[in-house]
Amino acid sequence: MRDAFFYALCAALLGLAGVTVLARNLFRAALALLGVLLCTAVLFMLLRAEMVALVQVMVYIGGIMIFVLYAVLLTSELGGRMPGPSPVKIAASVFCAALAFGVVGALASRAGRADSGASADGAAPGPDNIASLKALGLRLLDPGPDGFLIPFELISLVLLAAMVGAIAIARDDKGRAP
Amino acid sequence: MGSADAGMDSLKLAAYGILLLPLLSFLINGLWLGKKSRTASAWLATLAMGATLILAVAVALGYRAEVLGHPEAFAFRSAVVWEHTWMAFPTGSGAFLAAEAGFHLDPISVMMVLVIAFISFLVHVYSMGYLRDAAASGRFFALLSFFSFAMLGLVVSGNLIQTFFFWELVGAASYLLIGFWYAKPAAVAAAKKAFILTRLADAFFLMGLLLVGYQAGGFDFAHLNHPATAAALDRTVGAGFLAFNLLTAGTLLIFMGAWGKSALFPFHVWLPDAMEGPTPVSSLIHSATMVVAGVFLTARLYPLFSAADITLLVVESAGAFTALFAAVIACTQTDLKRILAFSTLSQLGLMMMALGAGAPEGGEGFSSATGAASAAYSGSMFHIFTHAFFKCLLFLSAGAVIHAIHSNDIRKAGGLRKILPFTYAATLVAALALAGFWPLSGFFSKEEILHAALSNGHYGALFAGLATGGLTAFYMSRYFLLVFHGEYRGGEAPGARREGLLMTVPILILALPSAFAGWMGRGFFTEYVLPWPALAGQGAMAAAGDTLAGAGSWLPVAAGLLAVAGAGFGWYRYGLGKKTAGFPGREAPAWYRVIADKFYVDEVWLFLAKRVGGSWIAAPAAWIEVRIVNGAFDLASGFLRRLAFVQSLFHSGQVQWYMAVALLGLLLISGLGGYWIP
Amino acid sequence: MNLTSCLVLSASLFAIGTYGLLTRRNLIAALMSLELMVNAALINFVAFARFGGPRGALPDPEAGSLFALFAVGVTAAETALALAIVIAVHRQRGHLDIRALDRMHG
């Protein structure tokens, strides 16, 4: 039962992704992307990573996607039909995509083919393996070798830089003094 | 040897100075002073040459005291003043074929050094007046100094390599000076003609030089002139129809250089055209010094040449033919300088013929130092000596005449003795000397030559010499009378400017040796200027003296009579107030026109150059150069261009292209890495 | 549902994203394809966190979740900057054609 749901979810995910890359209308593509993100969030739930699903919905969909939609609404004629790529380009891109699929897939599945094979097959670990919010929080601020304190500090810098950069790039220079 | 060495040391400084002073004057004038100030450059060159003359006299006096005073210490009366190793070509097994750069003195080189320094100095003084108004005189004086340096270096060299080196430098100086007025197309053409013709001859010279030097194991004159060397070279090499005698071939090839440089038929065509250069150039280079370099070289290698079986015969024949040929043409020319040019050609032929006439009858080698050979040798050198003075004077006076009437054409001259009195007197002396009138210098030098021919049994050469003498007297009297006597035939009045002092004084000074060099030099030449085998033995010198005094005393009388006859015929045709006799125009008979057109030798050369050189050799070579050589380069560069174009496609600026390439690279690396990392 | 199927899913999503990135002419559309690729990576993170890594490494849900968290954060920053550039380009040129942005040509 669970497997059927999983496969249906996969189908939806890949289908919506296909719409994102193939749609000739930009707004439609954006909405399809939104769908992809939602499906991904559901997938995370299935994989027992609720925290990530939460973050996905709140930040990714609620932040990034809104931003993308804003950009789409600000810069394009919404009903417009974008021109498609040339056949040469399609062929080359299909080739690259296939290559990417092949290499990445092969590498990943080689990594996934664990030698011990004990926990490779979906045997769910015990309930005490579930990442609880408290455990996550403690791990996040853990200064030890297993902790994520330093990345936590660094990412705040990254976000600051991104903010400043975005403002600097996108601001209107017309009325300013040189 | 101690005192000899000390004596030689005292000459060293002077010897260095003789070469260095003209060289420095050339460098300073050429690189800086010539452009800065014309007057200063003229003074610098002239003073440098004057100092060189003083040093040359010092060296000559030193030579007389040291070498001639101690003959036992100096074999062949030759001394090495200084010498440095210059080139050494390894020939395997540790041996070297070496050439030194040095300053060698022996009788003929001392004579030449004096002549060159003296004439060059006078020409410098003359040029200060002649080129007073010329624009680029700074360059002129630099080139005159350069020429003097090169010529001096040539005559004092002790081996063939140094000789060849300076030989080429002299040729380059001649080219630059003939084409001095490079805006004049005729001058440029003449310079090219001179250089290319002599360079062609020099190619053979180089071949012979290398052949002989390599086979003989050395380039020094002392080594080459040794009888053992000649004997070693006298063998046949090659096979079948390509076989040749090494000695004959080598000496003939070397003589080719002299053939071209001394302008013997048929290489003579460059010398009349070289008159396009300024008159001081003609008087210094193309009469007194450079053109005799060929005769000088032949004299230097005289023992070697005479050991070969036909070389001296070739020398004699070429000289005799040229002497007669040029003398005949000189009788018909209407350009002042060309008359003198053909006269020079004729006299050069005489000098060469003299050297050739020294070969004993039957063409045997030089193992016996016959007195006749010595007489021929010293006669030829003596004639170089006397000819330098009166020919230079004649050219300088021609320059004065040209300056006065502003034209080179003898048909526009006449009656100039009133305007140029001093020039007139000096030219009279020189003309009489050239024609061989007793007691002037030319008489004695020609006498020695004719005597040598007679006593050696070379009657053909004797006939040629006598006939040339008669013709010389005729054309010189024609020249003299048409220029200085009679009525003035030019358009406007001749230049009323008084004879410039700077131009007249050298002319007057030269009149003295023209007159008296015969008396002054005779003793020196008969006693010391002898080929080496003769110098080795005392007995031969006495034989030389006997030859000159004894048999054949009818000869000077005959020669003198011929000269008088020639001059008389000239007086008959051109003197006595006859104005137009002697300028036949188109109505002249055909034989006259052929002679006046110089027997069309120039046209033959032109055809050879254009058709053979141009169409048959140069054009295919050009085709190969353009199509094949350039084509190969174009192919290579085209390939690189296409390669670069392909590479530029990677810089299209298209982001998605960049991303695709980056992705492929990433996949490649991660794929490979993923499979190699266990 | 096992690790292999999740990895196949993420590889497919990555491939689709690649195709879109190399194909789309509109700048924003290309960015959206980029988002797909990032999401594929996220799925990878979470899958390994759930099922365990190579050579029998135990699954570590905490680390996986936190990794994904940071990935989302960085992606947010990157998207912000990218869309700022999009705005600037649109202001300057009036269109968002990726083929016109070739000033680095040469």
C-alpha cells in the first residue's frame, strides 16, 4: 500500500517536473514547480524527515517560490507563449541529461549498495531513531565534531551577504548621485 | 734578431694608426659628425688622412731602415709588424686552418701604402673644394675614409682571407661612392652594375681561395708562394671529362677576382659607367687604387700563378687584349671622364700583360728565378706607381674642367687654357707622362714592361704594348687639345670663377711625381720590387739589372717615336685651330660608330643579365619562393587560424553552452573518480 | 520503497532539471530548472539519512535533516541573488532572453 502511494507520488513528481521544463507558458511552469515542491515535501514526510518537510514548505514554497512568482509576474506577459528550443539544442540537452542520469544514478546506486546490506532495504530503524525536534535543535547547536554549530553561524553570514547583494544588484540607480 | 724586433716594435704603433685613423674618421663622420656639420666632417677626414700619410711615411722610413738595412733577418724583405689570430677552422685531428689579421710589410705593400695614403690625402683636400656646395658631403667624407681604411687593410694583409675580406669592403665602398648621388638613376644603375659584376667575379675568387687554401693547408702568402706548395697542388683531381689540374683551376679561379676588380675584358663594362660618381671618387678609386687591387693580388701570388701551366698566359692575353681594345675605344669617346676611364682600362691591361709576360717562354714553372720575370714583375709594379700619380691628376683636372664648364661633354669644351692656367700646365705634364714621353715617369715604367716582354720572347705582348703606346699618345693629345686649345664651343661663357685653391693645389702637387717619379722610384723598383724567388738569391737581382741595361736598346727609341707619332697625328687632326674635325655624328662610317658604341659589350651583358639571369634563373626561383615556400607558410598559418577559430567557438558567450561543457566535465570527473575510488 | 528507488527518483529529477537548464530560453525558466536539480539533491540527502550510506553506515536522520536544512538555506540565498540579477537584466534590456546575454563572448 505504502509502495503504491510512493510510486504514485514519484509519477506525480516527475510529471510535474516535466511540465516545468516543457511548458511554453512561464506562469504554468511556475505553478508546476510549485507542485513539484509540494510533492517533495510529501516525500520527505514519507521518509520520516518531518522537519525537512516543514522547512521545505515554509521556506522553499513559502519564500522562494513566492519570490519566483513575483519575478514572473513582474517581468513577463503572463499569457505569452515562449518560443521553444531548436532541435539541435533539444538533442544535445537530451544527451547531456541522459548522461547525467546515467552517471549520477550509477554513482548513487553504487553508494547505496551497502556491503553489509543490513539497513539497505527499508527496514525501518526503531522508533527512537526518529529525529525529534529537540534532538535536531541540540544537534544543530552542538559545538562538537558531530555538531552543526559552525555551519549554523556561517550560514547567517551567507544570508546576510545574499541580502546585501540582492539589494545592491536590483536597486534602481536612476535617481542617485554618481 | 733582437734589434730587428725592437725596430719592428717601434713601427707597431704607426702601423695600428695607419688602419685605425681612417676607420675612426669613418665611424665618427658616418655616425655623428657628418650630419651635424659638413665643414667639420670634411676637416676631420682630411686631417685624419694627413696624419695617416705621415704615419705611412714613418712606416716606410722605418721599413727602409730595419728591413732593407738588415736583409739577412727578413726573408724576402718581408716583415710582420703585428698579427692577431682571427679565424681558425678545425680540420679534424687537432689541426687548424688558420687566418690571421695582420699588418705585413714588403716592398710592394710599402709602396702601395704610400701611394694610397698620398693620393687619398690629396683627394680629400680636393674634395673639400669640389664638394663645397654639395648637400651630403658629410656622408662623402665618411665613405672616403672607409674606402681608405679598406684599401690599406687590403694591401697590408698577409693571407688570402684578410685580402678577401678587405676586397669585399673595397667593393662595397666603391658601390656606395659610385651611387653617392642616389637620386640620379644613372648613378644608381652604374653602382649596381659595378657591384654585381665584381661580386660575380668574386664568387669565383672565393671558390679558388677556398680550394687552394684547403688543399694547401693554409692561406698565408708565405706558405702559398713556397715552391713545395705549388708542387703539392700540381695534380689532377676529378675523373673523366670533369678532371682538372688543381693548381691551374685554383689559380684561374683566384684570378677571376682580379679579372673583375681590375676590369679586364669582358668584365670592363662597369668602369666607364662608374664615372657617374663624383670626380674625386673616380680619381681615387677607379684610377689609382682600387682597380689596381687585381694587379696587386696577381703580384702577391706570382710564384703560385707562374707554377701553373696556363694561368700566366691567360693573364697576359687578357691584359694585352684589354689594353688594345680600350685604347681604340678611347679615341672615339666624347665624355671627358669616359675617355680617361678607357685610358685607365688600357693601362690596367698593360699592367696585367706585364705580369703575364714574365712567364718564361714555353710556360715552365718558376723554379728558375729568371731575370726577365723579375723585370716584368717590377715593371708592372712600377707602372702602378707612376700611373697612380698622373691618372689621379688627370681626373682631378677633369673635375676642374667640369666645374668650369658645367658639363662632361668634350664637345662643349675648348680654349680653357686661359681660364684654368695652372690646371692646364699640370695636365700637360700628366698627359705627356701617360703618353710615355721621356723624361717623364710614364716613359720609364712602360719601358720596363716592354723590355720584359722583349727579353722573354713575348712578341705578341710587345706588339700590343707598342701599339697601345701609340694609341695612348693619340687619344691623350686629342683630349688635351680639344679641352684646352682652340675656341670655346660651349653655350654660355665658362665659369668665370677663379680656380679654387683647394682644387688646384692638389693638382699641382701631383704634377711633381708625375714628372719625376720615374727617376725617384727606379732604383727602388729594380732593386727591391722583385718576386720572391728572385729576392731569395742575390744573383737574380744582378740578372734583372743586366736585362734592363743591355740588349734591346732600340726599344725605347721605338716607343718614343711611336708616342711622338701618335701625338703628332692628334695635333694634325685636332690642333691647328680645326674646330669640328673629330666629332662625326650620324654620318660617321659604320666602323667608327661600332667603336664609339664600345663594341656593344654592354648590351651583351645586359642581355645576359635580363634574359639568362632574369627569365631563366630569377623567375623560376621567384615562382618557387612565392608558391612553394610562401605556400607552405600559408598552409601552416591557415591551419593555425582554423584551429584558433574552432577554439573560439568555445568562447561563444552563451551561458547554456558553458553550462553544458561544465556539466560534461563534471560528469566525466565524478564518473571516473567514482569508479576508481573503491 | 527502498534506497534504490529513491536514488533513481532523484537521478531522474536531476536529469529533467539538466534538460531544462540547457534548453530553456527564458532566464527565470532556467532558474526554475535549477531548483529542480537542487531538490533532487535534497531528496538524496534525506534518503541517505533514512536508509543509511555505503559500507553499512548507519542512518543518521539528524545529520541528514540538518544537511537538508542548510541546503535549503543556501538555495534561498542563491535564488534571491539570481532573481535580483533577473530584475536588473529586465530593467536594462526589457527581455529575459538567455541567448542575448553574451557579453563574455570572445
